[in-house]
Amino acid sequence: MTKSNQGIQPRPLFDSVESLQGPLIEYRTARPQLSEYLAQFPSTIDVESDLELARRFLLSYSGSPSTFKGYRSYIERLILWSWIVQKKSVTDLIRSDAEQFMAFNNTPPAAWVGGTVVRRFMKNKGQLVFNKMWRPYGIKIAKAMRKHAAEQDISLAGAKCQPARASKVLMFSVCSSFYDFLAQEGIDIANPIKSIKQKSAFVSQTRIKRQGKSLTKMQWDFLIDQAEAMANADPKHERTLFIVVALFAMYLRVSDLAGNKDWSPTMGSFVKRGDSWWFEVVGKGNKERDISVKDAFLPYLKRYRQSRNLSPLPFKDEEEPLLVTKGGREGLKARQIRNIVQPVFDGARAKMIEGGHTEEEAQELMEATLHWLRHTGATFDAPNRDAKHMQMDLGHESLATTQDIYYNSINEERASSNRGGIRR
């Protein structure tokens, strides 16, 4: 590997999709440090061209915020590595460079790794400046490990960055798409990523079985009991109970409750057609879907609405926000929803321990995130529901995804049904 550009630290190149949609000169003017940063690189590297080409590539995914953010991270890593380590423009990389980059991506050095997700740029005297805490790579520390470290006052410094297999696969895909985009833009370049023959050297080819993380039936019982107890003790927790049961009963993602820049859920998102209730969402990828509402969920919807002095059930086109803050402001962000529900997980875990259950039996309640509630509800229902119906309510593109996760994940039941002896 060539000697890197000494003294140049990796810094963020791209900000939000909105900030990149205007002229590049305006983007740079608002971030004067970026121009100073680019000026550090030798003239043999066409940083200006690389920046503009990458910006155009990323903007082609502006319709999907989550895709844009993911692609931004991968392309930024490629560009920074090309400039700092290889001393090359991304348009000058060849197959051997691509192989070195993939090896670098598998084990990035400590100077390129941060511990938490932070803002890329921060405001300072009316200008946007680099957040020096930002790094191209981040360490994903399990929730249970973070909670345990906090409880035991243990430092997590020094944890290693080990990209997951899915992340490595996506890195190949995104970088390859970038070079295909350059070719379509008229850049005379061979795709150095596609020319890598032995991808297995960087990405394991072993099939990883997809399985949604879920609670056991006992853990769920403790969780719902805790949510109901909190709501019975204090009406402010009716909102908490509603969120917990909605995520579980309708297999919702947090974004289905938080909404997005183009859509916000209202009470009118609940619609009755004939004898059945449906919940209409604009979910992942800005795709509309109708989710069937089970009868057992309606009592929780009624008590939540009554806690807000509304009629027991929604009426057609009702514009009342689905979730409001304590002060009555419309809508809650995903982070706020997580903070609201976390005490339920903590309380349920404590009740399990107090009741004589072991830490091992309560472990998942320490690890669990809100997404686990979606998986838990779907896992419990899978044995009694048609896979196609589950797929539609979950919003999966492929029936195979639903089957792989929920119809092949009931391992305990399958194992317990095979307890018979050899001699009968």
C-alpha cells in the first residue's frame, strides 16, 4: 500500500440531500472549511471532479432518504480512502486498488473509526464547520452491551470495528453502481469493482439465515403487563401502551408511527371498510400499504383515544395527529418514541428478576429495540396466518423474505417437537 497523505484526517464531504440539491458553489460557501480541506490534496488528484461526480450520483437516490444516507457513507469512504491512502482520484483506481480498498474496509484503522453517530457539520458563528468527532466508520455496539457497561461503569473504548457481512456486500454493490453511473455519464473508465474476481476474499459466501429478533412469549407477557400497569397508574402512559401494542399487533416499523417528511399518520389513518379496520401508512421507500387491524387491538385504540378525550373509534378522514407530545404538539420523532418506550423494557426486565427469573431469561429485554416488537408480533402470528397475508401486512417486497424470517424462525417449536427417543 502506498504511503498515505500525511496529516490529512478524514472529514465529511457530503451533508443532507437537501443541501446537495442546490448549486455546489452554494454548498461550499456555507462550509468554508470544506474548500480549505480540499486544497490540502495535491493537484494530481482531481478532488473537484470527484466531488461533483459523487454528488450527482448521490442525488440520483434523493427520492429515498434512507438509501441516500447509506450510499453517502459508502461513497464517502471510497473517496476519502482514494485521496488520503492511495493518493488518487476515484476515476484513476484500478482493480488492485479496489482490492486494497475492500481489505481496508474490512479492518479500518482506529483513526477512521468513531464510537457513535454524530452530526457531520455543526454551526459556528453562522457557518457550518466540520464536526471533529465524525469518522467514516462507526462501531455498532449492541444495546445490551451499552446498558451493561453503563450499569457497571465499564468503558467501551477500544472496541473494534467489524463490518457485518451485509455491509460488506452493500459496499461492493454501491461502489460498483457508482462506477456504472460514471460510465453512463460519459466517463471513460472500467469498473474496478466488477473486475475483482475473488470477492469471497472480502465477503463470506456462506448463506446467512435471516431471522427477526423477537421476545419469548413469557418476556412479551411481562412487557405488556408492565405497559398496562404504567398506563393504569398514570394516564400519560396511555400513549406508551398504545405505541407498544401498535408495533406488536400491526407489525409496524417505528417510521410507521413517526411518519416522514411527506406523510404524517393521523387518527384518520385508521379506516373501516365493511366489518374490518385497516391502518393506512406510507412506509419504507414511500410506499403505501394497508395493514389489517386485529379485533384484539381495538380496545387499546379506544382507551388511548379516550385518554385524549376523543370518541372511542376514529371517524372518516379524521385529521387528529396519531401521536402528540406532552404539550400537545403534533407528531413524535423516532428517537422520541424510543425514549418513551424504553422504561417499559427496563421495568419488565426488573419485574422478571424480582419474580425469580434469571438474568439469562430476561436478557432479551435488555437487548430489545422497538423493531423487536414488530418481529415478535409477526413471529407469534406466523403459525396461524397465511404467508401471503403476512407479507402484505409486513410490507415485504418478496414473499421469500417473509417465509425466510418468520416461517423458518420457529426453531424452538421445531426442536421441541423432535424430543422423541431412539427406542420407543
